[in-house]
Amino acid sequence: MSQIINLPWLSRKIEVTESSDPTLVGISGMVLDETKRTIVVNNGSKEVTLAKDTIRFTIEEEEIDGSIVGQRPEERIGKAYRRS
């Protein structure tokens, strides 16, 4: 697992690769905001709020399971994660 999980995600490109809601798969765009449970993405035409625990996504070609990053961004940045 690279360091992207420990870096701020604001203004980075994100793409949803898997989700329990099939309508979310394929959504991509720039991260506008991140909270403990959600990521807000601008996909060009509108802002989409994604629940972290229901998606698997890529940022800078690194795949991240949203269920393991269910904390505030400031807490996520300093946390150590196990390699999967």
C-alpha cells in the first residue's frame, strides 16, 4: 500500500471501481471535500457525495477500500495501515 492513503485527497482525481450500489461504479472526478464517512466529488457536471463504506476507489492508480478509511482526514493522515 502506498503513501496516498496517508496524504490529503483534496483536489486529487478519484474513480469508483466497485460499490454495493451499481449506479456509483465508474463515477470519477476531483475530490472537493472529505468527512469521516463521505467523499464529495465534482464529476464535471455536478457534485456527488459518496459514502466511503460502500465503495472501493482509486486515487493516483492506488486502489483503496473505503471501509478501511472510515475516519476523519486529519486522523487518517497519521494512521498506520496494514498491507493487504
